[in-house]
Amino acid sequence: MLRIIDRYVFKECASATLGVIAVLLLILLGNTLVRILGDIAEGKLPGEALWPMLSINLVHYLIVLIPFGMYLGILFGMGRLYKDSEMTALFACGIGTRRLYRAVLALALPLTLLTVFLSMLLAPWTVGKQDAIKHAAKYQSELYGLVPGQFNTSGNGRQTLFFEHLAANGREMRQTFLHSLGEDMRLITTARKAVRSGKAGQDPYIVFEQGTSYSGIPGQLDYRITQFETQGVRIQQAAPPALSLRISATPTPELITNADPKAQAEWHWRLAIPVASLLLALFALPLSYTSPRKGRFAKLGIGVLIYIIYTNLLGLGRAWVERAIVPDWLGMWWVHALMLGWLLLLLAQREGAGLSVIRKASGSGGSGKPA
């Protein structure tokens, strides 16, 4: 059970962490929503793919934002305690670094376990789901993704559709022209309006309204002209290729037993996310030290710089594993070892500074008790 002081520090860091994650997540999801709606408007994705794609991106963003948000949240929460001199009061009461780490770990451990679940289990499934949605949207119907003012060719190259305007509903076309190449004849269809339609598992078709069709063989006189009120023309589709999943969609147990360098790099990358999440949380405590005059955001710049260095080194380590420059057993652990050494150095400096203050106080006739 956490004591009163531990709960107070935990609440301060947790509220800042949730605030950082919520703000960044809102910004990223807003941009993603605009991009997905644009793809739907252009016909690249069906309308029912909005919420699945948004949920998939939510998972991917959380994998990145939880370590970063927790790191900044602890940095801001502890910085606020330093700014208001509350940390000085805690030190005077005998609350030292080890005690503060109890509150930090109470926040960091559950969030780290959440990143384990997201990166190891949920992320590969969402990547596969995302690839499947995009593959189905691309090959399910060639009537999605049509661009007005351009010649749109079917997958087998035997039909070409042109239209000047597309209605806001994405289905109704104006001033349409369709050229169909058959085995022994050609068909040209023109109409003032056309509506695209189709059913699952069948070729899509276009219903032309108030138009004219010309059928026959070029160079011969036996052609036929037909005027109609409505006429449906089936759009012949090419057989879609098999879905090829990316390495990031491979389940984690399969990556562990796969000796391919790319598979090992992906496995070490998924493992590095929760490890980095825990190390960043531990790193934020000694880094948050500041004076009341500097404010709670005094270490924001150096904190972001350390995060950038850490993530760039992880990216470098991943590339080295992919190219077999480092052995599989080493992976990206050397990056975590460097950050752990840096953390221990910061903690030693903080403890040394505290002992120096105590010695000066003792030499001047005062009495003190180390925190």
C-alpha cells in the first residue's frame, strides 16, 4: 500500500502523464481523421472503414505516446514539486530518492505492462487488419477511386470510363463515357448521368441513364445505335492478388523462432518499447531537479533532447540488427545499457550533491539528517 506522501507524488505525476498523452493523442487522431476522411472522399477507402482505421491508428499512437507521455509527465510532476519548494520539504522530512521511486514505479509498472500488451500482441494484429482493409478497398471494387476528368481503366485493361463530375455522395457521375472492348466487338456508351453499384462477391456495374450506346466492329458498317432510358453495364475486374503481410504483422512467437535478421530486428524493436518506457520513467526523476526560480519546465529542452538521442539510438540498433552488424543475442540491449549507465551517473551526481550540502551544513555548526 502506498502511504500518503507516495499517493500525493503518484497523483501529481499521473495527472501530468494523462494530460500529456491526452493532448498529443487528440492532435494525432485529429490529423488522422482528416486524412482518412480524405481517402474516403476520394474513393480510396469505403465509408465503413473509418472507425476500424481510426482504432488501428489509436493503438499505434498509444505505443509511442505512453512512454513519451509518462516520461514528460513525471518530469513535469516532479518539476512542479521542485518549483513550489515541496520537494525541499520532503527532503527535510527524510524522503529521499528511493522513497520517491516507489511512487514513480507505481505509475511506471502498470503502463509498462500495457505497452508490453500493445507492442507484443495487439500491434501485430492491427497491422494485419490495416493491410487487409487497404487490400480489400483496392481490389474489391474498381468503381472506388475513380477520378473525374480522367480516363479510368479497369484492371484487365478492356474498359475505360470517363466522366466530368462526381456528386457529393460519391456514386453519381455526370456526362459519362464508357469504352468496352469485347472479344469480337466494341461498345461505346454515353449518358448524361450514371450511378455505380455492386454487390459483395460480384463484379460491380454502372447504371447509365438517358444515354446512347454504339456497338459494332470498327471499319465495318454493321454497327448498332441504341438510345435508352436506363442501361446497366458490368465492369469486368481482374482477379486480386494474394494479400502479402508485412513483417510488422507477424505474431511475436513466430518472430522469436525466426532466424531472419529482419524478423529478429522486429522482435527486438517490440521488446525495446516497454524496456524504454520503464527506463525513461526512471530517468525522469533525477532529471527533474530544478530550482524554484527556474520553474517546472526548466528541464523540458534537455529532457526532449535525451528522448531524441534514445530513440535515434534505438533506430540505429534496429538497423544494425537488420543488417546483421550486431549479433541477435545483443540486439538493442547495448542502447539500454548506455541509458542505464547514464541514469546511474545522474543518480550518483544527485546523491553527491546532497552529501555535499549536508557536509557544508555540518561544518558551519548546523545539524542535518540525510534524506
